Amino acid sequence: MDRIIGRSCVVLTLAFAVLSAGVTAQKKDADAKIAAAAAFPELIWQDPGAPATLDLTYGIGGRAHAPDPAGTFTFVKEDTSGSSPKFEVTDAAGVLWKVKLGDESRPETAATRFLWAAGYFTDEDYYLAKLTVQGLPKLNRGQEFAIGGGVVRGARLERKSTSVEKLGDWDWFDNPFVGKRELNGLRVMMSLMNSWDLKQVNNSVYSMDAERRFVVSDVGAAFGKTGGQGVRNRDVPEDYAGSKFINKVEPDYVDLVMNSRPFFLFALSVGSYRERTRMQQIAEHIPRADARWLGQRLSVLTDEQIRDGFRCAGYTGRDLDMLATTIRQRIAALGAL
């Protein structure tokens, strides 16, 4: 018995050593990639090209990278991070996709279209009203979106590329672009879309094409109403259309609306109150010239392009009309500053 126990201990020790060596090697590899990327130029914006050429139906990834709506995908694993139900699948070509379900799937897809049209980097997101998944198990989160036969409804698919390496996240108030027009324009975009979940963890730095790209990588909390806990929402076109956009205009600056800070008596914690206060400040004291620049860039989009940006995310009918009309009005208000 002692010999058996001794051998078991040896085996466990060896297994732990192998596992530790693997983890150490992965960390060293990650550290090496981060070190190599340190020499890459830092970008938060690039000219997306002639406005007439922008296809808001497919966005930054284009038609070539779009998933096959009639295809069958293979389940890989469930992702328990964040507040929305998520899981990973592969398609017939072996491409890995992260699927998000729930009330962030439509607004996130649409938000990436307008960010890209304005010149900002985004993830390659697409929306499928129905997604067929081979080997789909009972989900721990999001099972209510399964409609039988391995099919889920309302899926946002984010294409994952092996050529993109996430280096970390970035802070709205501490980054290489503070005070620059391009960052100020991105601040405007968040208010333009009522994208209120502006936590640092939702901002990513990607290493791609020998560049360090600063991206708002989670924009699912959009096209609803901003506000405190219990007030704000997402994917509610009527609330988006009925919300205020510009709060105050000064000779040199403009305050846009990003209601985020709760009434102090109802704050869940001091830390949360401070975090939400900082989020609200992201939309305040923006140079008028920079807000106008952003509005003028978006003003060249046609009504049909704007509608495509929402239509590709599954919006139709009255919801589509309200969203397209409201964002056009907001763009015009920026251009008139």
C-alpha cells in the first residue's frame, strides 16, 4: 500500500510539474508577444475610405468574412464571463466564432457598423436571427434562446482570428490619445449610440498587422436609455428615440448626455458610485470642434446606409424607422455645433 501511495504521489508530482511548465511556457510566450508589440505604432482611428464605398450591412469584416446563415456550426464550449450568455462554435471552414445571445446581440452588431463608419476599429460582428449548432448542449445561461433542433435565435457572432492578439485593456482617462480629436470623437460615439457600459474591461488593446489598436470591444449596452441602476436599458429603440442627447453647449465645449451616476443614497457601494461618475464624465466637456468633426464625418452616410447599419442587426419595421431617424437627427445636431 505504501508503494502504491508513493507511486501515486510521484505521478501527481510529475503531472503537476508538466502542467506548471506548460503554464509557464504560455506566460512566457504571451509576455514575449506583448514585448514585441511595444514597438508597434498605437492607433485608435483610421480613415475607413470613401463614404460611398462603406457597406454597413457587413461592416469592418466585409461580406467575405460573414458567417453562412444557412450553415451548421459545431459547439466548442460555453463562456461564463460577462453578463450575457455566450459560447464558442466553429464553422465548416474551421473558423472560430464567439456567439452572444440576449439583449446585447442586436445593438452590439449595429454599434460596430457605426463605429467603423466613423473610422474606429471594431470586432468583426455579425447577426443571425437563427443559428444551427451541432452538438449544442443544454446551456447554463441562455437556454431560453434555444428553440429546438440545435437552433438558437438572435445570435451575434464575433469572428475570432489567430492573427489578433489581445494585449490588455485601456482606460478612458489614461491612454496615449487623451486630448486628441480621435479619442474625443470616440467619446461622442458612445453618447451618440447611448452606449453606457463604459468600464475599462470593455476596452481592448489588440496587436494586429504590426499595430497596437485601441478598441471598444464590448458595445452591447447601446440603443436604449442611459441612467442609473434600474433605469438604463439596451436594445429598446423607443427609449433611445425618446432620450436627450445634448445637455449643454458652451463656446468651446459641449456636454453630451450619459446618465450613469446613481443618486448617492441608492449607490450600491462607494466604488460603484465613483466608477459610474467617471463613466458619466466621458461624455462631458468635449471640444465642440471635435464633436462637430465627428458629426460631419457621419453626415455623409446616406439614409440607406444608416438603415443597413440597423437592418443587418435584425431591426425591422417601426424599430428600424425610429433608430435610423434618431441617429440621423443626432448626427445633424453634432454637425451644427
